[in-house]
Amino acid sequence: MKEKQKNFDENEVMLHSLKDDILVTNLDGTILKVTDTTSSIYDIKPDDLLGRSVYDLEQEGVFTPIITPLVLKTKEKQTIVQSTHNGKKLLVTGVPVCDQDGKLWRVVSYSHDITELMKMKSYFLEMQDEMDRVKNELKRLRNQNFNNDGIITKDREMERCLMVASQVAEVDVNVLLLGESGVGKTQLAKYIHNQSPRKNKPFIEVNCGAIPHSLFEAEFFGYEGGSFSGASSNGKMGLVELAEGGTLFLDEIGELSLEHQVKVLKFIQEKSFYRVGGTKVRKVDFRLISATNQPLETLVDEKRFRKDLYYRLNVIPITIPPLRERSVDIMLLIKHFLDLFSRKHNRERELDEAVMQQLLNNEWKGNVRELMNLIERIVVTSPSPIISIQDLPDAYVNETNGHAPSNHGQQPLKETLKQVEKRLLLEAKQNYKTTTEVARRLGISQPSVVRKFKEYGIK
């Protein structure tokens, strides 16, 4: 043992020359050696540490937890994070030291101050929480924007359309919106505009089918004063000039004559034009969105629509599904329009179950526009707060469709509503993988979905 003590004493000078935090204890936890760095970390003089028990120091709150008992128990190197009485965080490593007979003799520990690292970790965790909060807020605002733009949906295919629209909104690429009349092409065009960098500039809608053929150029490109009979002496700015910096939306593009298609194509390609009767070339900066309910490819084959214009428009096509294929959305839209027009006309109205069933079963050939117009009509014309089947127009009372359940006046209303509910649940289950997703799409709770699946034997 004297030889061991001698060797240790010979290394004492080397020990104190180190700038690291080193502490040596015996098997009882009594501190035998400390460096000056160790005492400065704990804000205690070396003499006040020497001979003290690490167990006592832990009880006094100088540092915790202590590493000596861990090393004694495992007889292996151990590392822990230690807190000190002065608020520091230390990464402490304890190493077992054996004598010449291989028996555990001392425990040597050294540490690194990681206080700043721990603060940074805490900061990053807080930042992560904040980022999650911001993501959720952006998601909420995104959904709110859908509603603000008149687009209300939980249908998967419609949400896919919105996702594509959101992606292409960021860049000035030509978009062609396809779909039946009344599906919401104009609303989707406005949504793209409102999500784009041009959102603070004009959104100019041109209904190509509503402008008389003889007046199209004058309305579209504008005209110089006195250029034709009846023209204003001061001239007039065209719709395309009003779109400067913003979005030009050409609705019902399929209605353009071949003569006007040529001029619109040249305008789209060059983004320049002449007013009617003018000689000055005018430039305009705009983003183009077009829409049609006609099959343009068929029109191209029939030589009624220019192929070059078709390809110019059809860079990013987005096909909006008809309302009859969005059964999940019908109930949402009914509730939305009922609330909207009740507030607009200051008439609180509700639908009884028979009316709701009839509306859910309708084909809605006019899509969202037809549904909106009908709801406003019955809100205004119904004589009582509860809208009954007698308040519906005859066309909607008598109309049936191919996929709706029919009772022919023999099946109780309650059973018919159950059939409708089961059909909606089956369609949702086919489209969505989890009951949570089904619940979100249908606007009910997840336990309700599970209960209804069990009730209807849906697996």
C-alpha cells in the first residue's frame, strides 16, 4: 500500500496541473483529491471539500445525484447529468480504479459544464413546441381560408383539388379548371388568386360566353375614342388592362368563337395587345386561369377549338368533381347555406328530417349553385321556422335518383334515413383508412363511427 501511495503522490503535481475538473474518492465516498477547477465549479474551496463525504454533500444540496455509488455498484465507467447548488448542469463521468490485486480501490470522476448546452436544449424544445403551434395555426388558417373563399369540403377528391390549387398558386403557371356548371370553378379560381403572390392585385373575371360576339374585342381589349359607332369619345380600358399585376380569369373559355380564339391566343403568348382602333402596343402583366364545362379535347377533334390554344391553356388541369360524387359534402353545404341565408334574411330556419332526406337523395345536376339557390329559396318562402316537405318545390319532392334509397311511400322515414346514413358510412369507409379519418370527414366523433359501424355490421 505504501508503494501505491508513493506512486499516487508522485502524480499529485500532474493532477493539479490539469485544468479539468477531477475529484477522487475512496470506497466510502470520502473525497481524497480535488483539482482547483473542481472547487471553482462548486464555488467551494478545495480545503472545504477534502475529507468530506460525497453522500453528506448530496444531502446538503451541493450536488446531486452523486456518481460514486453507481461506479461502486457496477464496477464500470458511468456517466450522469448532475445539478449543483449554484444552478449549473454538469456531465459527470466516474471511472473505477483498481489496485495491483485487481480490487476496486478508488473512484475518479471528471466533469464538463453543460449548463449552456442544457439551456440550448430547453430553448430548442420550446422552439419545437412553438413551431408545432404555428403549424397548427397555419393549418387552421388554411382551413379557414377554404371557407372564406366559399369552398367547404371534407371530400377527399375535392381536397386533392385544393391541394393542387394551393401548390400551383405560388407560381405563374396557366391553370385550366374543368367541371360541370355550378361545381365551383370560379370559387377555386379566386382561391388560387388569394393564395398567390398576386393576392393584393385585381382578380378580373371575364365570362367569355356572356359577352356578345360583336362586342367581345372592345370589352376584352378596350377601344380608342371614336373607333366605332357608339363608342365613347374618351375611349375605354379593356378588361385585360384591369388585370394588371393580378389574375385574369377566363370563364367559359369553350364558348369563344374561332375568330376570337386566335386573338386571345396571341394575347396570352405575347401579353401584349392593341385596343380596338388603336396603334399603340400595350403590355399587361397577369396570371391566367381559365375554366370550362365543355370537353375541350372533343371540341379540338371537331375543329371547334384551336389545338394550340388548348395546349396553351391546359398546362395544369384541375377537374372539380360534381356534387353528386361528393356525398360527404352535401350535408355540410346544406348546413352552411341554411345558416348563411337564415342570417342574411333574418329568418331562423331548420330542416325537418324528411326535407333533409329528400335533399340528400337529390342528384344535384346543377351542383353547388343549384343547392345554394334552393336553400335560399326555401329559407325565404317557408312560412314557419321548421322547413317541411311541403315547403320544397314539386321538382325536388318528386325527384328520385338511381342510387338513392326509395321507399315508394311504404317504408318508414326512420328506416329510410338509416339507409342513407349507412350508404354514407360505407362510402366513407371505402375512401378513408381509419375510423378517425371517417369521423373527421363526416363531422362526427370517432366513437360514434365505431358504434355506427357495429350497428350496421360494417367491417
